[in-house]
Amino acid sequence: MARRHLPTGITKVEVANPSTGAPEDRWRVKLNPTGTDGKRHQVNRSFKTEREARDFHARTLGASAAGTYVHSSKRTVEQACADWLASKHGLKTTTRRGYKSSLQPVRDELGTILIQRLTKRDVDDLVVALRAGEVDGRRAFTPRTVNQMLGLLSQVLDSEQAQGHVVRNVAKLVDKIPANPKRYRTLTETEMYAVLDHGCRKRHLWHLALFGMRRGEIAGLKWEHVDLKAGTVTIVETRVDGEDGEIVIDTPKSTTSARTLPLPVDVIDVLKAARAAQRRERLKLGNAYQGGDYVACDESGREYSPSQISDGWHRMLKRLSIDEVRLHDARHTCGTLMHLRGVPIAVISAWLGHASAAFTMATYAHSQDDALKAAGQAFERVEAN
């Protein structure tokens, strides 16, 4: 039987055995397939048998013709995650910090794996370990935290696939964990008024928080953007915690977050009192007084960091014997109370600086026990006179 001719791209060569020096046959494959990145790649591999060479040759040309060929590389999961984060040029500081935190378990546990060898099983095993609290230095992950991690890893692998580094996105094959929507505790109306009536130096900051402003917006608010005569506050700057303890000054979270809001009379009064108190502190300290440009500053005029504002909030709640509520949930309180009092969702969304009313409805319009009781009373029989 006549021997088959070798396909173009395969040649038979004779090499010396590295141990004995005796001649041995090898089959060398040289090809220039087109990768998924649209570029031609040089392939040069040797095989011990002709069958292995032919199989590799056929697979490579088939993948090239189908547009699925991915060139072999030593790129790791860690490099892919780092490059993806570096490519996100428009992220706000807090968002970038959140992304890094969510991807860190992937980088710590799977970072050394070659990106082309990452499997669904690798990701599944990480999910199981995180859910069970079996990853050193980490508490058991909630479904929501795991799903956030999977979502970002999927974005990383989508980018890798688009660049021609991987054939498929294995993270998309991993099942998300069913999770109930995250619930936040908000202040009841009674608790809210207890906070607003509490006499302390930071009282005006708690008014702004319950007025619906974010922590970074409060920390970045300057007196020049507060018009006490017109009764408005304009949000044009934020101050947020960056990495390694640095404070980052930035623009508002989104275009809708940059907004001018009318101030209620009681908020105007509290801000006027705070402004007068800061002026007295400036006179008292004289040249030792620093800054004073920011609404949130200490007795010497130095602006508070976002963390200092949160710390003050928690101490205040403890003094008032109010169960723990995050400072950010003051915004939830604002949105919820507006909703319960019949303010249209579109108006609440604009007030809080959200991108969409749907997000406002899903995230901030929480029902409280008092509101549920009131709803139940609506079914009570009304006796006729």
C-alpha cells in the first residue's frame, strides 16, 4: 500500500536521541494560522509520531478556518485580571476599589494558572471553598458576594476572548447562586427625628445624610456651593477614601449625581448654625485655623475624611441607643420615607442622583414594619356613622 504524502506544513526530520545519540524520526509542524485576534501566528512544534503531527495539523487549520484558533501563551489569570482593571479608565475610585476587592479571591487562589488552562472546575472549586469559608483569611462568602466575583471574572474572560487569548469564557458556564435581594435596615421615622434633633457639632452632617446625600458628597461639599439665601445646595465634588489611606477628590458618581437641590427650611437653619459656629472657631484660633472651606471640618478647620464622618455617625447612633444603621442607609431612609409619603419615584430618583427610576425603586424604596402595619390597617372595616 502506497504511503500517504505528508500534508503541506508537516515534514519528517531525523534528530539525535538526547540520551543515546542514536538517530530518531520526528515530525515537525510549521504553520501560520490566523487567530481570533485577526493576526497570523507562527506555529513550530515537533511530535514523536506522524499521527500526533497530523492530528495537531488538522485541528490547527480547522480552528483557523473557523475563526477559533487561539495561539498558545504563558499569560496567567493574574495578568488577565490586572490588565482588565488597568483598562477601566473611566471608573470612579470607589468603584475601582470594589472591583479589585471582588476579584482578589480569584487573583489569590487562581492567579498562577495559565489563562488558557483555566477550567470551569477551577472556578467551581473556588466558589465552593469561598461559600464554605475554607479560604484562608476570608469569611464565608454570601451568594451576592460570590455572584459579584463571578460577574467580574466573566467580564475579564470576555475581554481575553475578544483579544484572542482564550477560546471560551469558562466563567459563563458556572451557575450563579440564588440569592434574595440585599435588605437594608433604615431608620424609622421616630429614629430619624431623634437623629435630627440630637444636638452635636456634626448635626448638620446628619441632616445632609438624611437629606439624601452620599458620604463622599458630604465630605466634598464646600460652603461656596451652599447658597443659604436661595436655599440650595449644589453637588459638584466628592471626596472618597482611596488606597493606602489617601483621600481622592473627584467629580460626582455620575452625570445625574451632579445636581442642585432645594434645601428644606430646617436644613437651612441647621447649616446656618454650623456656619456661624465655624466662624466663631476661626476667630478663636486665629492663624492656627486651617482651611474651613468644607462644610464637614473639625474645630481647627481641617476637613473630615469620609471615614471620620462614618465613625461620627456610628458613635452618635450608639449614644442615642439606636440599632446599627450604615451611614449610607440614611439615603435609603430618605428614599423610603419619600416613597411612603407619595413622592413619585422619578422625582426621588432625580433627588438622590440615580441614573434610573427602576434602580431607585429596586434599591431604596424599602418597606418598614410601621409602613406594613399601616398597610394592614387599610383593610379594616370602616364603621358607618
